[in-house]
Amino acid sequence: MSWPQFWIKNTWQTQLLLPLAKLVCWEASRRLKKFKSAPPSNQTQAKVIVVGNIVVGGTGKTPFIIWLAKSLQAKGLKVGIISRGYGAKNNQWPYWVTGSSQASDCGDEPLMLYKQTGCAVAVAPKRLQALQLLNKKAQCDVVISDDGLQHYALARDIEIVLIDAKRQFGNGECIPAGPLREPLKRITKVDFIVWNGLAKTESIPQLDIAQSNPSTMQLQPACFRMVGWPDISLSIEDFIARYSEKSVLAVAGIGNPKRFFDTLQNMGLKAQEQAFDDHYAYQKTDLEKLISQSGESIERKPLVMTEKDAVKCTQFAESEKHWWYLQVAAECDEQIIKEIIQRCK
């Protein structure tokens, strides 16, 4: 989600909301202390890895989880994924994701994770229910929880926090005065910190508090795929050659749309940007209206979106030859996977 200005810099709105923010911080600290003093146990024989963040909005969890799952699979471990399923219209939980599932059944991120990794994926607003279903249907060595850092009904062996290197922690205040879900000192108690978006020449930022095993991640554009026919792809170079005017209509309904738009700009594309709410449930008319208002034909200015958006548009995009999504791949420090595997053993 886009942050309001008073989440980035302290303003009069920030000051006005500070009493509520202090209450949120206090409650978050109380819940963490209770969890640490009496954590739940005997929920699964698998090792549970929680991948989350301490701010509101996107930090790159989904591509990191894809990288993590594939890296663990490459080492011979059977991996399962559990998720909340935000945005799903399903009334029956827990839900088992299959090849015929739709985003409306399970949420956009679980469907994307299933398609990218081939892992067993179980979904429920209460993640423990998803874990219980996973225990019944798949004997996993490792279970990755998509988000859920603050979901203390779920026991965990490893906690990984992702940080957006550009936005970081905003003004450093808890919601609603700032973007923090809990006090910043929470990151001193996790196992790994991953900074997403640092240039390869940039050093990991120094903080006033300790960082647990900090490492870096970069999202690299891999290719463009047709929304309605994902098996059809173009390399970045071929896409730019095909649409030689380098002008695109870009839509994004993710936690941090600016990151996607910046990626397109860095590739040399001139993007007409349209941000939607995170997990937005697209209708074809939404996109057709934007195309008609763009001032150019779709053949000259194609529609591009993120993969998370595309999984919700596939069914009504089969006839659209100029609707594409950008597939990205996470590049992470190899040391983190070595240490995670060591702990899993």
C-alpha cells in the first residue's frame, strides 16, 4: 500500500495519532512477551519458517519465499507453504490449493506461490488450521509461513524479516501514526533480516539497534509473459524490440506499487502508471477503461502488470495479445540458505 506522507515524516497528523500508536506498540510488546514465555508446541514435525515484516505494505515477501522454497527443494527437502489467503472469497477453511484453484478461492499470493514452486499450499485465516491441513495431506520437512510474524498462535523455528531498503521504517512510529506493526526493536529478536532493494554496490544500512544475520536481496526482471497464456514469453530485449516506442500502460495492485513502476523505468520503459489497492480484485472492465483512456492503441502501448496481478486476470485475458506481466526473480545471499539448511537439519 502507498504510505501517507505523515508515515514518512513527522507531521501534525503523526503527533495527533501518537497516543494510539503508543497503545499499539504496548499491545504488540505484550503479545510478544506472552508468546516468548509460553510458545505453543507440538504443532508439526516439520521445521516452521515464518517470513514476515514489521511494517504495513509490501517488502518483497512473495519473491523471497519463492526463492527460499526452490532453494530448499534443491537441497532435497520437501517444502510446504501456509498462508492467510487475503482477498479470497472462500467461506470454507482451511483450503487446499490445486492447479484448478482461482485467486478468488485462496488469494492471489498463495496461488502465485503454488504455480511458481509446485509446493503443497494450504490456506486459512488462522494459519494453524492451514498447518494442520498440511500435516494431514503432505509430509513436509519444512513449512514456510507467508507472513504471520505477529500471528502468535503459530509456533515457529525460524523468523525472517524483510525490509524495503528504500522506505525502511518510515517515521519509526507504530500504526496509525506510522507504518510499524510493532516496535522496531522486534527485529533484534528474529533470526534473519533481509534487505530488499539495495544496489549491489550499497552496504547494509546501519541501525541504532542490533541486526540479526543481515543479508540482501535484489529483484531482477526475468521476462515478460502473456497474462492469458503464461507459457508465451518474451525476453526483456525482445519485448522492448516488439514495442519499440517503449511506452507501456502499467498497473499494480501490490503492497508497494512504486517499486514495480521504478523497475519498468529502470528498464528504459516509459510507464503510464496506475496503482490499485493491494490484493485488488480486478474486473476486465477496469483494465479496458484504462486502455481506452490511455490515448494510444494497445498495439503501441501494451498493458503490463505484476505476476501477483496477473493470476487474478488470466481467465478473462485469453483473447488479449498485448497484456503482459513482468516475471521477476529474487537474487539473495547464498549464506542465508546455508545457515537455514543447517538449522533445519
